[in-house]
Amino acid sequence: MGKNVVIVGGGLAGLAASIYLARGGRNVTLFEKRTYLGGRAITTHRHGYRFNLGAHALYRQGHAASVYRELGIPVRGKSPATSGAALFRGDAYRLPSGIFSLLTTSLLSFRGKRELVAAFVRVRRNEAARVADQTLGAWLDARFTDARARQVMEAFFRLFTYANDAREQRASLALAQARLGLRGVLYLDEGWQKLVDSMHSAAISSGVHFVSSARIVGIVHDDRVRAVELGGLDLDADRMDTQAIAFPADDPEMVEGALIPADTVLLAVDPTTAASLAGNTGETWTRAQRVNAACLDVGLRALPRPRATFALGIDEPTYLSVHSAAAHLTPKGGALIQLVRYGGSDAAADERALEAMLDRFQPGWRELVVHRRFLPSMTVSNALVTPANPRPSVNTSVRGLYLAGDWVGDEGLLSDAALASARAAARAILAET
Ligand SMILES: Cc1cc2nc3c(=O)[nH]c(=O)nc-3n(C[C@H](O)[C@H](O)[C@H](O)COP(=O)(O)OP(=O)(O)OC[C@H]3O[C@@H](n4cnc5c(N)ncnc54)[C@H](O)[C@@H]3O)c2cc1C
């Protein structure tokens, strides 16, 4: 009992957990419904350009980085420059992202600058550990009287947490993520697929069995887990070209409707899927609001304005960053720009706003396009954490059933939360007797 573990979901969380568990002596089988692994961390190749699924940055000192270190997964990339532009009421200002730019920007008044510095000092000094269970809105109310300085701070919170309306967020998590953001992020060479591929190789050499194109459609349990039910094939024509992994293992038992006995199951999927697989047990998992964004990813033959590599909207929830300025993502001379409209609820308006931002900072880009792609409504995080909506723990009320993902556990945000919960779930499983 407890030696065989089934993992459902082959994104970063499922992959990391599979390595911990296999190295801990468990016999691990991972089921992924798609033909490829990686979930939201995939990178697509187009004409030699490597497109992550929207702008992705790894927090250098976050939980994810510590998991990669522990698992021996190489992380190669570079920190982007911290200077850039702030877009406010259609005009570009120097972004107050460091002492010099803060002193010299004409975006803020003296009082605004003083309040912003004081707020950043608090973030750096680990304010997260001091705030009680309050919202970020309440924290901002107590720190700012200058409306514009507050908008600038909110824009930085958007950048660090990806949440458009960050005010409802639990302050402690948002502040902790902002502190990590100030300590630096990495844009990864060859994209996040590198992490996925390295974890896949590490998992294979640790003995993990992979079954792809295999959707799990149910968990059979009473007070403890008994089996998982296999559904049909789920072929994704879009991705058949790259990174396809082995088809259902050459095992006659891997057929639709098969019940695969399991006494330990880790659900590393989104909360809606987890709840439908687990039945009544998962009723509360879907309550949280999702964090969405619209993304415009553009590969260019050349960059019209090589110095305009970063811009942040202050009164508009927008972001533009030339990821290829820091990471190897394009053929020589090319550029890969990623734009985001946080929130992203009206596809046509989001696309227009992002193209206008590109026109503003990289005029002439349209003539240089090699490949562009607009992703209207991406789920960046499955759960906005608010004081009223804490995330569930990795343990569930069913014996042998565990959870991992960006909506689970109380550590970190984004992929930091996915990997911190994967590690916590693996530890809990390994501690089972
Ligand atoms: C636009 C965008 C930008 C982002 N930027 C950042 C960033 O800058 N920094 C950062 O740290 N993070 C960022 N993230 C978040 C990061 O990508 C995710 O946190 C991470 O990839 C989540 O991994 P996961 O394994 O928890 O979930 P997922 O990647 O969603 O993986 C879940 C997997 O489960 C599979 N699955 C689902 N149902 C079933 C089933 N029934 N049977 C079998 N398999 C199933 C899915 O196919 C999928 O492969 C961003 C995400 C997006 C979308």
C-alpha cells in the first residue's frame, strides 16, 4: 500500500512531484491528457522563434527556483534590464524602478516619490511577515495619500502577481511576491520548454512511467482512494508537430473506461477538473476567482527601437517586454516581444490596446512580423488568493488523495505556488505509512 502513485496532469507541478516521488522510492505513473507535457509552461517553435505561452519570468529566489535546484534541473537565462517606460494617459515617462529613475522621473510629485520609496522599503524589509490577514487594498490605503504614486505601486503589484485588480488579494502573498520580484527575475534561454524537457528527462531516468493522450475521468474512492478511471484519447492537432511524447504505454489495460487500481493519487490539474474527479470532496476548490490575461506575442525580423525594451501601463493594465533582449529566443538579429493586458475580458479591445502599445514603443513593427499570436483569455493562475478564499491544502479529506498546483497550499504565487505545492504533496505522500 502507498508504493504505487498515480499523478494526474503533466504540467510543472505533476512533473516535479513525479521526480520527488520516484526518487523517494515510489512506483510513479503520470497521466497527461494531451500528447505533450508541460501544461501552461510549454514553448512553441515558429520559424526559429520560441514562444512561451505569454510572458513568463522565473523569480530567482522563489520556491520554483529552489525546487529546480533540489531536483538538479538546470535554469539558464538572464535578468532583464530594470529600466523602462511608464505609460500614463498616453504619454511615456521614465519608469520609477530604481533610485536614479525615481529621482528623475517627471511622472510623480515629490510627495508621491517619498511615498513610493517608503512603500518599496517596506516591501524589501519583508513587510509580508508583518501584515495580518488583510487585503492589499487595505495595505495600500494605509501607505498612500498620493493617488498617482498609488497607481504606480498598483502597476508594480500587477507586474509581480499578474492580478489585474490586486486590491482584493491577500496582502501577505502579494507583498512576498513583490519582494521576490525586486530581487530579480530570469527570462529563460530557449523558453520554459527547457524546464519541461529537463524535468521530463529527470523523471524518466528516475523511473517515472508516462502515459500521454490519456485523460483521467474519475477517481474511485470511499474513505480512501481505490482507482482512477481512464477516458478517451485527446489528440491536439495544434501540437502534433513538436514535443509529442510516447502514446499510451504498450499496455493492453490502458483502454478507455479502464479502472487502474491506485491507493495514492496526486491531482496536479486545475480546480474544476480536480473537483469533478474527486466528487463531493472537492466542492470548495472551485470558489476562487481565476487570474486571467490577454497576451500578444510577436516575433520580428529586427527591433525598430532596440532601446525600448520594457514598458508598463500605469493607468492601463498593460505590459510590454522584449524577452529576446535578455534570453536566447530568436535567430540572430530577431526580436521576440511579449505584451500582456492584465484581466483581459474583451478580446477585441484587448488586442487593440496591445497593438496600440506596440505602435507607441516599436513603430514600424507590422512590416517586420515573422510570426504573431494573440491569446485572448489565458488562465495565468487558477486562484486569486483573498482573505476570504484561502487555498486548499495538499491533503484532502480522502485518504491517499492529494492536490498540487498554483491554487493549492499557502506558499508563493504562479509557478512558485505550483512547485511549492508539488514538493509539499510529494513530502506528504512519502511520509505516508
Ligand atoms: C500567460 C501566462 C503567463 C505566466 N507567467 C508566469 C510568470 O511570469 N511566472 C511564473 O512563475 N508563472 C507564470 N505563469 C504560470 C505558470 O505557467 C503556471 O503556474 C504553471 O505552468 C502551472 O503548472 P501546473 O502544473 O500547476 O498546471 P498546468 O500547467 O495547467 O498543468 C496541468 C496539466 O494537467 C493536464 N490535465 C488536465 N486535466 C487532466 C485530466 N483529466 N487527465 C490528465 N491530464 C489532465 C493538462 O493538460 C495540463 O498539462 C504564467 C501563466 C500564463 C498562462
